[in-house]
Amino acid sequence: MTSPHTHASPSTSRVMQWVVAATLPGLVALISFFGWGYLINVLWCVLVAVVTEAAILRLRKRPVGFFLRDWSAVVTALLLGLALPPFAPWWVSLIAVVSAIVVAKHLYGGLGSNTFNPAMVGYAVVLISFPVAMTTNWATPLELLDSPPGFIATLGHIFGFAGTVPDAFTGATPLDIYKNEIRAELATTLREQPVFGDFVALGWEWVNLAFLGGGLFLIWKRIITWHIPLSFLASLALMSLLFGHDPDQAVPVQMHLLAGATMLCAFFIATDPVSAATSNRGKLWYGAGIGVLLYIIRAWGAYPDAVAFAVLLMNFTVPFIDYYTQPRTYGHSKPKRGLPS
Amino acid sequence: MREVFDFPGGIHPPENKRRSLGEPIRQIPLPEQLIVPLHQHIGEPAEAHVKDGQHVLKGQVLASSGEALSVPVHAPTSGTVRAIAPHAVPHPSGLKDWCVIIEPDGKDQWQELAPCADPDTLTARDLLRRIRNAGIAGLGGAGFPTGFKLQASEKQKIQTLILNGAECEPYITADQSLMQERPGEIVSGLELIARILDPEECLIGIEDNKPEAIAALQEAVKDTRIEVVVVPTKYPSGGEKQLIRLLTGKEVPHNGIPADIGVTCQNVGTAAAVYRAIVHGEPLISRITTLAGGALTREGNVEALIGTPIRHLLAEAGYAPQRAARLIMGGPMMGFNLPSKDVPLVKTSNCIIAGTEKEFPPPPPAQACIRCGMCEQVCPMELLPQQLYWFSRSREYDKAEQFNLFDCIECGACAYVCPSSIPLVQYYQHTKGDIRRQREEQEKSDRARIRFEQRQARLEREKEEKEARRRARAEAAERKRREQEKAQQDANGAVPAPAASGPDLETLTERCDKAREKVESFRQRLSEAREQTPEAVPKLERALEKNEQRLKAAEEALAEAQENQNQAQGETQ
Ligand code: SF4
Ligand code: SF4
């Protein structure tokens, strides 16, 4: 036992629990605008994650209870549940979660040693493998449905015992629709479609604001720092203003910021500390990189949303960023740069 | 008001200071035995001058050293030396070290002291000598010999002399009680130190959680040029580097010392000890220490003799062993666990904590580092503790150094906030130790390699020189032969040169060269031996002498032969 002899502040489990708590407003918003699919997804993902984690820990001969209690598997699963399309069939989420836990986390040596954001690895795996399921299973806002599906019906659709999901319930995301249809139409005409609602995209703006709120709470609790969210959102907005300032040609900036998984990414995914850059300055670069990549893939790529790819690509650059963004240490006239010589 | 700067990071652990400030400083009665370690400071240990069974007086020198970086050790009371032997000492390693064990005679009889009522009459040199002879070593915790530090600072111009009264560690109030009760001693001590260093400004840095001490000092510095500077409470503001930044905005350069930027820093307790040493002539034989923790019924500050067993101090403070879970010397942030209660109080012991299980619960098992960066946000040295941890764990020592591991002051702020309860400081200490060892080995093998290369180069050079000389000789001989032939032809039937008696010139030159080479090589070997194998020196010296004589003889023979020849040639012509 050495110094220090006292210890304060929350434990890692507590940190993870706060992260879970901070996603709740967003989850509630998702459920209230888009139905039970999100809740079912989240619970299903968590269940799969905990079982998978326990199995792997047993295989690796690690104390199961001790490591399960770090809650990290729960957070990974939760993020996947929030990010996957709500009507995605159960096996899609299962594959996503298992890849996240087994491949992205444990094959890299377990919590803390993973290079890539586990949730996003899981997401990318299913996005590449099942592009159709991942594009068409987004929920139509409940407001627009005459008879929204109830909990049991949704459960039935996801687990396939109630037949396929009726077409009315599902569709593409507003981001996807805008991007594809703006080529043929003017912004004003396009915006008349009910999915865009009165502000940005029906329901999505509130969902994003709810995640924003949860994220600010985490910053206030000092569980995350402001660097990644701010540089990420700023660079995304900047890219959008630079390359897509005309709403008749491209997705407008407010939609980039408030539709899709933007705020979830800004405060909960990109900030995953394990796979993010280390120093404060490094985090600024890292966040900015995600913003730029996210815009590029959203604007010019074929995928409806690009959070997963943007984050994973920046994960690659982390070691490099870390070597070049060391803070200047006390007593040194300038920071050290690059690899040890 | 003076501008107070800030340092990045830092933490606010619960202070727990009030509990030991209830009573004024108490005196601890004489223990049955005093255990005085010979090595209580940074630097060379002192050597014992007393013998078993010898009677000593209070203040008598027990041990000293001729080294500059060392301080003497004095008898804390009068009594009989019972042993000079290894004994458990307060050190994190738990190792034993040499101690003088004294049985007090109860008379507490001082040896004759040399007080100085008017220190203004003393020169800076006298002041320094008195400080050194009084055995003063930094009372703040590190124990750096004060005289040495002041002397080193004297060489560089000191602008700012700082007294460190921040005392930022939780629980510890030894300096605070001293500042409250004896501010005059501190201020006088500071003025004496200022006489030595002649700084432009004298500051006392103190955290704003000690209003009584601030008031007392402010009262005491009236009519002096000393300024009491109040800094915000934040751990580790009492770290030397942090306090310097707080008060001056300057930073001690990497690998440098405060004097490099014209600053020197002393602890308030050290200043008081300087005052007592110079004005009263008393060596450092006692100190104020805080006894705190839930396992004590009478927490507080005590003045105790150096060498008092911790067991004795604890008994005086109402120690309840059944409640004690941990015994710490120093503060809860940077202190270390005491292996036993038999270790003595030393010059650097500012606090002893007997904590209960509730105060110091055993640390939860470490979880994985999630790179949350909380450690980074609190590091006062602006390091990346999580990177240092990862590199320490994976033994990538070059990377750890690249990330400035050696600038870590081991303050423990990072480990304090780490949500995964990773013992970060332990990792850093371990890695630093490993790197130091590696460096030493590297240095050793480098030295050996350089020696080998030098030797190799020397042999090479000698060979070449020899070759060159041989060639030169051959040419000279050739030339001479031709000249002689020519002369003979010129002389046309003149008397042939007399055959040289004894060895001819060439052999003589060769002998001479050989002897010279030998002398050279012996000289070289001798100088090498002086550095590495002193036992071989006399033998080599003798050999060298003999060879020098031989060389001289050879040279004489050669000169003679040359003369003969010249004469012969002269005659021939
Ligand atoms: S505080 Fe602990 S868990 Fe967090 S980054 Fe630092 S070492 Fe890792
Ligand atoms: S122990 Fe070292 S790394 Fe940790 S906070 Fe203190 S200086 Fe920084």
C-alpha cells in the first residue's frame, strides 16, 4: 500500500452509471416520438451484452462479477440500442452487440485496451453486412401514424413472431430522405413532407436536445470534458456552412446538428474515453476530425448516417494525435512532440 | 496586494486539520530510550564519533561527516550511549539503518552552548557555518541539508526568498501551530537567511485556510520588508514547484533547481530552527509534529525530541490499538506506512497519523483504466498520468520518459481521483526506479566501452608510430649509406671509417625507441590504474621508474654513438 492513502470521487462503475443516467432523457424522447422499439432494443442489447461479457470473462478466466460490475458492457450495449434502427430485427442487434463485446473489446485485451470504440465496431459490422435492414427499419414518428404499434406489437415485429413490420411504421431517416430528394426538389417543397415537422425533423430535434442536455450534465459532473463535443459540433457546423450552405442543394446545418445521431455521438459516443485521444488538445483535434469525416461521409457517401465510420476512422489516428499533442509539462519551455527518439 | 498566480490541476481533499488544533503545542516527556538515526537527511550519512557506554550531553555532536552534502547529528538529551547499531528507521523501504541509541539520564543537561545575542555582528559565512553545525536539514519533509542549499543559492543571485507555510496536506498542522504560536521565531529566522542571500524580496506563502496563522504572521512581519502572501487552498500548493509558481508566476526549469530562476524556498519550521541555532546556539534536536487520526484520543501538535520512539508519542496521545487500521508518517497524500511503532521521530517527520478503518478504508481493487482523463485534469505538473500508467504497465520506458515521467512529483493527485482506484504513484515509483537502474548500468557499460575503444585506438596509434619510425630509420640509413659511399668515392682511397665498436647506430636507435614506447605504455597504464585499480599503482610506478632509467641509458648510449660517428666522419673528411 502506498500513497496516497485516501481516495475520493466516484468509482469507474459509478462513472458508467452516471453515463447511463445521462442517456435517459434521450431514450425517453426517442420512445415518446418513435415508439417502444428503442426501449426493446436497449433492453435486448443490454441482456445480450451482459451474457456475452460473462461468457467471455469466464473463457478468459477472469472474475466475472468484478468485471461485470464495471458497467462498461452495459454502456456499450446501451449506446448500440440507442443508435440502431428501432425496428431492426433481433439478430441484427445481437450480431452488433456480440461483435462489439467479443471482437472490439475482448480480442483487444478487455476494457481500456481496445483501440476502437466497441459500440461503433458493432454498428459498422451490421451496417456493412445488412445495409438494407439498417436503412429501412427506422421508425416513422408516432404522430404520423393512425394506429401506432403498441409494446407487444413492436416486440412481435422485432422478434419476428408477428410477421414483418407494416410499411407504414418504417422508413428512412429524415437525413437520408433530404439528401436523396433534394437533388430533384426545392427545399420548401421538400420540407412539406410531414417527417420534417415544423422545425428540423419531426421528433429528432427533441431527441437531440435531450441528448445535449444529458451531455451537458456529464460535463457539469466532470465525467467528460467539453473538448470533444465542442470541437466535433463546431467542425461539423463549419463543414456544413462551407460546403452545404444552400438548403436547395444540400442538407442544411441545423439538420446536421439536430437530426440523426449527432448529439448522441457528440456527448456519448465520440467521448468514449478509451478510444479517444488523451490530452485536452488532442481531444480537440480528435473531435474536429470526427466532425469533418462525419460531414464528408454524410454528404458524399452512400450511408444514411456516418457516425460509426467517422468515429472508427478517427480511432485509427489516436496514437498519432497523442504523440503530437502532449501538453507542455511544468518546467519545460515547450511541449515534446512525436515519438521517443 | 501582490498578484497570486495559479497552477493547473490540483485537488481539494477533506482537510481534517481542525482536530489537531484544539490545544497549543505540548511538550512530550522524556522517553526511556532515544534512537537517533545517523542518516536523516538527503546526502551522505554522518559517521558516529561516540562510543558504546559513553556519557553524552544534550546538544553534543554524535556523528558528522566531512562531506559538504551532509549534516551532523546531535544528542537530543544527556545520557549514556547504549548502542550504535542498525535499527528500524522511518523509511518507506522498511530497511534498517545505523542509529545511536541513548538512555537518557533524566537531567537533560545541555553542553555549553554558544548563543549569539546580536547576530548582526556575524558575517554570512559565520551564519552558514552555524546553520551547518546545528544539523539543520529541511523540516518540510525532504530533509535537504539547509546549509548546502543556502550555500548553493548564494552563488546565484537570489531575487525571491520564499518561506513555505502552505502546508497543503490534509491532517498536518505542525507548521500551522508553529506559525500561530511562534511567528517571531519564524520571522527572525527568515531575516537571518535573508542576511545570507540578500534577496530582493522575502515572501511567506500560506494557504487561506489558516486565518489564525496568517494573522499571527502578519503581526510579526510588521516593520519588516517581509510579505505574507495568502494563496488559495488547493493541494499541492505546498509543493515547492507549485508554491514558486503561485508566488512568482515562474517555473523551475526541467532538471533545474529554484536558484536557476533566482528563487529559493525554505520551510517555516526550518526558519525557526535557523533562528534557534544562531541566536540560542541550539542544534536541531527537537521538532514539532502533528499526532492525528481517529485512533488517538488526544490529537494535537507536540514538540518532541528527535529519536523519540513513535510508540512513546502515540502513548502520549491516547493511542487505541484496537481502533487503529493504519499508521502513516507524513500526510495522507504523500506519507508512507510505518512498518513498526519502534521507529524514531526524525528531523523530517511532520506528522504521524493513526487512522481508523473508517478514515482509511483499504483501497478497492483496481479496475481497468478507462482513460477517463480525470487524472490528467488534476495533475499539477501538466503530465498525462494515464499515459505514464500505460507505458509503465507495458514497460515502454522510453515512451514513459518521452511523456516526462521524471517530472512527476508523486503528489498522488491523480491516484486520488482515479475512478478505477489504480495505484498510479506506485507504478511511477517502480518505473522510475527501473529506469534509474537501467541508466546506471548503461553508464557503466558505456564507460567500459569507451575505455576499450580508447585502448584500441592507442594501440593502433602506437603501431602506426612504430611503423613510421621504422620507415624513417630505414630511409635515414639508406641515405647515410649512399652518402658514405659517395664520400668514399670522393675520398678516393682515403682511410675507411673505423668500424664502430659495440652495437651500431641503428640498433641503438631501435633500443631507444623501444624503451620510449615502454615508458609511454607504462605511463598510460598507470593513469588508468589510478582511476580503476588503485592497488596496482605502486607496482606500476616502480616499473615505470625502471623503464625510465633504461630509456635514459639507451638515449645516452645513442648520443654517445652518434658523437663517435660524427667525429669519425669529421676525421674522414
Ligand atoms: S483517472 Fe484512472 S481510469 Fe481515468 S484515465 Fe486516469 S488512470 Fe485511467
Ligand atoms: S503523482 Fe505525478 S502524475 Fe500524478 S498528479 Fe502528481 S505529478 Fe501528476
